[in-house]
Amino acid sequence: MGTNDKDLEIQKYLQGDLSQEELAQFEEKIAKDPDLAGEVRDYKNLENGLESAGLDAFKAEVLEWEQDYLRETPDTGQPALPGKIIDFKKYIRIAAAVALLLAAGIYFYSSRTVSSETLYTQYYQQYPDMLTKRGDSVTGGPGEEFLLAGIDAYNNKNFEAAAANLQRYLDAVPEQKGIALYLAISQMELDQFKLAETNFRLAREDPAFRQQALWYEALLNLKAGKEGKSKAILETILNDEHHYRKKQAEKLLNALG
């Protein structure tokens, strides 16, 4: 995929213009490609920054500028190709111009630091279903119907049903501690912080899910407004040379100050 195609796909993803099939494929790409995930996060951060500063009107004006630009090509003055959509890289350049205005003393943003809630939104992505993809379900085992129903609900973002069914499965098969990761994420989505924390710690006991459980427990505490506990977990991640979220943990820790 070329750079322009990737930019357009990111834009469609953020604007909700992908079909269900395209959305599933793109989210799988994000899960597998840290660089792509970082680009998506950068674009999302830009939009979140404008919105959190109350600059919705400015954002709308930026988009209008871009539409004006697309009505004519810069060299010929002829109408632009139909169906062409907003150039995100130009959007970023406009944001950079705003930063220069800020440096000159023009006030757009408040001086407060980024909130825990905002950082949670920027860094959180639902962990993908690796169980059915790898064929790890317990075929014919006890509680299998609860596992399958729970993961199906999890994939469809029905977190209440996911939590209920995955809890039933763990009650039936307590040794399958890795399942607690999906249960805890579902509970985090439901703001059931204490239950989620208990299950993230349970998931840590499964070597296959320990790294994921640590990362999501850090995000859980961020969502709950417990920055100190989140920082402590992020420090633990940084001390693990091979942790899959080490770079993101470092950036998040720096953002927390």
C-alpha cells in the first residue's frame, strides 16, 4: 500500500467510512503493525487536541480550506478529480502552523496538562481476539459454550454479555487464566474497575498473556484516574527489555510527567 493510500485509509477509519469487513481488516493491520498504530494515534491525537481545546469551529474551517483546495488543482486551476478526499498531511501542516501561532503568543489551548481520560482514549485499543484465530478454544471442554459466547460478544463489543459469559467460563475452568484478560478488558469497558484489576492480575499468571495484562492494567488505572498506579506499572513494563509495548509505555509515562 502506498503512502497516499495508507493516509486515505486512516482517514476513512477515523471518520467511520469503512465497511464492516474493511474495518475488521484495518484493525487487524493496526494490531500487527506498531508503526501504523502510531500514525493512527497521531492523527487521532490531532483531532482530540483540537476538540479538547474547544476548537471545533477551527477544525471545521480547516476542513473547509481543504475542500476549497480540492476544487482546483494548484497547477492548472482545473477541477480536482472526483472522489478525492482530504489530504491528512496538509491537515498536519496546518496544525503545525497553529503551533507557530501558539509560540507567538496567540492563545488557543488551556495551559493544563493532558488529562488521564484523554491519554486513555489516545492509547487504548481493544485487544484483538487471538483465541479463535489461533484455534485456542477448548473444543468439547467444560464451559465451552460460555467461552465461545463470551468471545463472540467481545468481538461485537457487547461487553456486558462478554463479561457475564467469560466469568462463567472461568468459574468452570479456573486454570485457563489467560481468558481473564478478555474478561478484564470487558469489565474495564464497563467501568468495573475493581473487578477488572483482579482479573488483569489473574491474567498475569499466564505467561502467554502477562505482557498484555500489564499494559491493559496500566490503562485501567489511567481510566480510573489513578495515575500513580498507572506509572508504577508502566515503569515495570520499561524494565522488561522484550515487552511488546515498551515504546508506547515510555511515551505514555513521559506524557504523564
